[in-house]
Amino acid sequence: MKGLSLEGRMTLVVAGSAIVGALVFAGVSVWPFPQLLAWIREAPVKGGKVIHTAVAEPFDAATALIICVLVLLPLSAIAGHALVEPLRRLMRALQSAVASYRDGDFSMSIGTRRHDELGDLIRVHNELGQTLRDQRQHLAQRELLLDTVVQNTPVALVLTDGSGKVTYANIAGRQLFNQGKSLVGLDFDTLLADMPENLREAAAGGEDALFSVEMDGSEETFHLSQRGFRLQGRPHRLQLYRRMTRELSRQEVQTWKRVIRVISHELNNSLAPITSLSHSGAELARRGDLERLPGVFASIGDRARHLHGFIAGYASFAKLPAPQSRHVPWGPFLDALSLHARFHLRAAPPEQPGWFDPSQVEQVMINLIKNAHESGGAADDVSVAVHTVGREVLIEVADRGPGMSETVLAQALLPFYSTKRSGTGLGLALAREISEAHGGRISLANRDGGGLRVTMVLPAGPV
């Protein structure tokens, strides 16, 4: 049941105060206070009777006002205390509750039987406390789940603060760096001093790295991910050491299987016609039909040359030499490239020369431009752009074909992966290999409006 509101209560108090003030003023100035004073100033007793001779005279306004003030001040203090005391108690209770919330204690609630705005405020406060308690319990459960997952993940996790002290490490991290013992509070650089050299160099590099170390009589390959961030306003660094030996072995097996399938398919496509043509040539020779033999031998030669080119492509990928980088002016390089492949420049090339092996990068560009022409878009839409960003040079080859699906984008740079029926899957893999040998990288992305953009990033100068 809804009670009287605070505004209604204040109205009643003000109205009551006005009425009481008027009554007191009337009682002091008109009746009965003047009559009472007159009665006190009564006449002497004669014959056992009291004769009242005094006449009641009203007080002047100033005297009446002073008497009213003296009477109403205590009454006002009592009324004000009765009105403000509940608010004061509520403020104290809310202050204590806020202090408890600040200290992380959400168990405090305030009891009330009020049915006005103060009661509504108290009930909303209690609902807030219950919500905070529920959220804290939920967060505690999530934190427990997250800690369980992190502690039992096979990835070694080490978190260090700005001074290099370990603030957190999971089970795999403790086993990797301290034989299962706690790492919290230890200096991480001191722990690294006892680790293999490759691991120390990867950790000191400050970047993601793939390295191998000798552990327990066998070689283990790790992938290191490092990230810096601020935790509670202080710098921290997170390092993740993931064992990749089994994964790399599995991928190596899958790669070899793919290689065997591709080579077997290509060999069968060449050897089957050669076998058939040889049988036909032998039959023609037996019959004495020598005029058709040159055509048979020419077909056999074509298939042999195709097979030789296929094997040579694999051999060149496997025996890629180290790049011989040097300063290469972009203008002459792109002019020479235009003699081998058709494209148009989207912008003027940088005036500063590039730093790369021109023969290897030219091979990459020819393959990329060829792929762009084979994408299905218009030949005039194949474009090349070269621009410098900081200490890197970005070489972009773009087309307006259908682009690639997310699945193809994720695997297009893998060796021997191809969506073409006659493709070897070596073009983009070779481009990636050459880019990384130069200290760069290569990436693929679909363009807005359709098409594909292949970006090769190279260092702008000697590393």
C-alpha cells in the first residue's frame, strides 16, 4: 500500500506549522492569554469572596510576536527533528553501504517499512546490492573457470611486470621454466639464463618467433607469442610458449601426402599418353606406316617437356637460393616488368629505390600478374601499385575478378594448394617464400566492389 509522499508530508508539516503559529498568536494576543493574566491580577478578597477588578487588555503586536517566537521555536525544533531524522538515518545507512561496496562487500542491505519515495530509494538500493552480489558470484565462477582452463592448457603462459618479475604462470609454464615449482616473484631473465640459447634469443627478440631447442634428448619446436599491455595502470608482458613439434609433424605428413598426390596425378597425366603413344608408334612401325610416326614422336616430346617443366618447377621451389638484395630503382624495374606482363600503374612509384633481389621479385610479380589475368576479370583492370609506408614498401597487385572465399584465402599461400585443375599450387607459395626470405611477407584480401588484392611487403632498406 502506497503511503503519503514526502511532498505530502512536507505540505502537512508546513500547513500544521502555519495553523499552530496562528493559534498561538491568537491565544497570546486575543484569547486566552490576556484573560489569564487579568485573572492573575485579581482584586482583594472581601467577605470571603474574590472580586475581579482587573480588565483584560490585549498585548501589543511586538510583545505578542516575541511570545510566539519563544513558544514556537521549541515546537519547530521538535517538528524539524521528527521530519529530518529519518532522512539522516537513511543517509548514514547509504553512506555505510557505499563504503561497503567500495571495499568489495556487497552483502549489506537496508531494512525499511516506509512506503514513500525514501522507501522506494531503499528498495532500489537493496536491488542494486543483490544485482552486484549476483554479478560478483557470476564473475567469481567465470574467473574460476578461466583459471582452470589457463592452468591446464598445454601452452606455457608467463606474465611479467615492468621490472621483469613473474606475476603469473600456469602449470605448463612452471614445468617449462622451473621444474613444476612456482614462478611468482622470480626474475624472468634469471630463469631464462638457464634455458637453451635459441629460447633465450627468441624471448629477447620481443616479437613472435618459431624456434627449436634440445629437450630431454629430442628436438622440440616452439612457437612464441609476446604481447605487451597495461594491467591496473602498470606495464606487463605476456609470453605464450606453444609446443609445435607434433603439429608441425602432422602438417609435414599432410604436405607430403599432398605432394605425392599432385606428383602422382601429373605423372599419370603425362605417362599415360606417352605409354599409349609409344604403343601406337610401335604398331605403326610394325605396319610400315612411317608417315604418322613423326606426329607420334612430337606428341611424346611435348608430354616429356611438360613433365620436365613440372619437375623443374618443384626443384626450383625446393632449391630457392638466398636473395641477393641491392638497390633497385622502381621506374626501370617496372618498365622491364611490363615487357613480360600487362598491367597499369595506379600511382607513380616511389623515387627512393627499393632493396631486393630483382630477379626473384620479378618472378613473383610475373606470377601474381598472371594470376590476376587468369582470375576472370577484365585485363584492363589488372593494376600494380608501389608505395612506401614507414620502413616498408608495399607492392600491390589487384584485379576485378570474383575474389576468393574465406576457405581459399586461408589456404592459398600453402604449398601445393591450388583451385585450378592444372595448377601446381606453387605460384603463391613461391611468392611467400621469396617475400619471407627478403624479411617481408605477403597477404591476400578481397577488394570492395569485387576482385582480389595481393600485397607483398618488403623492407625499404637493408635490415
